[in-house]
Amino acid sequence: MWSQVCSQSTGGFTSHSAVTSKNAALQILPCTVSQLLSASQVDKGAFAIGDLELNQVSVVGVVRECSPLATSVRYSVDDMTGPPLNVKQWVNTEDGAIVAVASPGSYVKVTGNPRNIRGQRYLMAMNIRCIEDLNEITSHMLEVVQAHMQLSGKVLDLVGEFCLLNVYCNGKTDDAEVDNQVLYEIRKSSDRDVGISYIDLKTQLHHLRVADIRSSLAFLLNEGHAFLTIDEHHFKSTDPY
């Protein structure tokens, strides 16, 4: 029923003043996860960034978790601008077709509608597409900045956050994916005084090679993204979120 790979659609935003306008243009609004999580709720089930009511939006990030269910697939998508975003995609299995699923560690572009489900924010995905060319991450970043400037007239500084997502700006795709996963696990334990232990880190990242985890830890410590706590085997993030 399920196939570990990936899937494909359209959408947008409308201003409050144009909600009832027949000429309101529908577009896909590029966003960051932090923008969606901080968007104000203007109506039951509706969100807005500034004066703009959100309709369909797009985000780019790394799949952290994936849970295929009977009628849907739930994802946790992280773009390093804030806590991961809950994404839900309904699937139609009546025709017996194999449903493509983006596996953890995959870079994806998600298009959908923001919703509030039982007090939690979700992006109800109409389309989830795996990203093979990481230049798309940079392209999405620029689109987010441009859209923000058009809406508010102010420059949105996302360089720092997207550098973490976009291969730490060093062009090493494999290393960056490992670094992102290691940093994500460290961040998850930032609410604990001692952080996360090396043993727990290896357990959570059992699918990675020990040598890669050690190399990533050395990089994160050297670059100031993480630091040691009670000893050389416990780590915390310098930027929880």
C-alpha cells in the first residue's frame, strides 16, 4: 500500500479587503514554518500574516518524521526557522494504487492550506514533492523574502536560518543532511539542563553511521551551533528554535 519515495498543485492568499472580491487573484504564498506557526487566527479555521488572509501556501524543509495511516500520511517538516510543522496529507486508497511517501531525511516542498486541528496547527497538504536540486531551497528563500517585502515593505532576514537548511552554504549535501538530523535531535532535548547524551543521540539516529555522527558533532561544536554541558558526552543547542 505504501511506497517510500514522494508526490504534486496550486493555491494562494487573499487580502481581507479582497476576500469577497471576484477579481481576487489566487496564488501560492511562499512561507517559512515560523511564519505559519506565528500567523494570527482571524476566523475559525483561517489564519493571516499581517493583513493578508492565508489561502494556499508553500513551505520547503526536511522531513523529520513520517507516519502513514489508513487514510492519511502525517509528516513533521523542519526548515530550521522554528519548531517543525505538522503536515497532513489525505490519501485515496479506493483504487488500490500505491501511495508515495516522503521518507525522513528527504527535502520536500509542500503546498497546502493552514488549519487548526484540535488546538494544533497543521498544513493540510495538497501536494508534497521531493526536492532533488537543492537550489530550490535557495529559490524558495528568495521567494519568501520577496513576498514579505511586497506585503510589508520590509526586508525579511532569513539568511541565517536557511543557511542551516541549505547545506550550511558549503555545497556538501550528504554532510548537511547528517548535520541537520543531529542538530534536530540536540534541539529536541534543549529543555533539559544536561541536554542530550551521546548514547541517546546514537539511539535516536541509529540509521546513521557512528563516524558520521561524530563528524557532525565536531562540526556543530566548532561552528557554535551546539555546546557541551556536564561533560564531553552531553550536548545542547545554542539556538533551541
